[in-house]
Amino acid sequence: MAKCVAVVCYLTVVGWLIAFVIYGNNKSSLSSFHLRQSLGLIVTGCLLSFIPLIGWLLNLGVIVGWFYGLYYAVKGMESAVPILGQFYQQHLDFIR
């Protein structure tokens, strides 16, 4: 079930919410890791979308990070997204 939650959380904001609800009954380190990574990417993408041109271009990096996180979620492994992954793990620690 943990791998399912890890994968679903990368499928849009609605997918993240569904994964978070499922996670409430089936807590695991893999699930919480990917919930934090995915939420971090969602917030970063939203914030960058408010910056014209440069932010939109940087959102391409968020998309690469999304694929990176999804790939490792499918494999059932914990690997932080490049550049901001450790930041997400430290500062989104309310997801345990």
C-alpha cells in the first residue's frame, strides 16, 4: 500500500490529497517521504508560476523533478529530487 500512496501522490493535486487520505490509515516512511517531495514540488511550481518568463522556464525543472520523484516512487525507493529535495524533507516534516 505504501508504494501505491507514493505513486498516487505525484498524480496532480487531487492525487496528492487522495494519497494523503490513504496515508492516514497506512503510514510508512516511503509514503511520507514521497508525500513531502510531491508537496514541495507542487508548492514550488505554484510559486514559480507567478514569476513571468523566468519562473515559467524554471518550472521546466520542477517537471523534471516530478518525473524523477515519480520514477523512484514506482521503483519503491526513497531518493530526494535534485536541488530542493532535502529542503522539502526538512521543512515539510509535519507529514510523518
